Amino acid sequence: MIWQLELALFVMLIVVAIIALEVRDLVAALAALTAYSFIAAALLAMMGAVDVASLGAGITGVLLVGGISLMRRRSVD
């Protein structure tokens, strides 16, 4: 049963990564990357690395929001 959940999370991880690469709006890309971080943290927590998962989900989101606040909303291309 647990491998089906891991497989579903891994597929969602790939889909969110593709969405983050394809979106043009930087705030939407930030939301996709934060979702990517959360899903990766869930996978790490399922593998037993709870400390790595909590650091990954918490700090990555804060760093992305801090970095995006220094940029413009739309990409140039």
C-alpha cells in the first residue's frame, strides 16, 4: 500500500516540476516550486528523514519568497 502512495507523490513531483518550468509568471512559479518542496518533503518524511523534510519544506519556502520579493513579477522572455 505504501509504494502506491510513494509512486503517486513521485508522479505529482514530476508534474509540478514541469508546471514550474513552463509557467511565465514568477509568482505562479514560486507557488509551483513551493508545492514541489512540500511534495519532496512528504516523500522524505515517508522515507524516515523527518528532520531533512522539515528543513526542506520550511526553509525553501522562506528563501523563495524572500528572493521573489526582490524581483519583478513577469519574466523578460
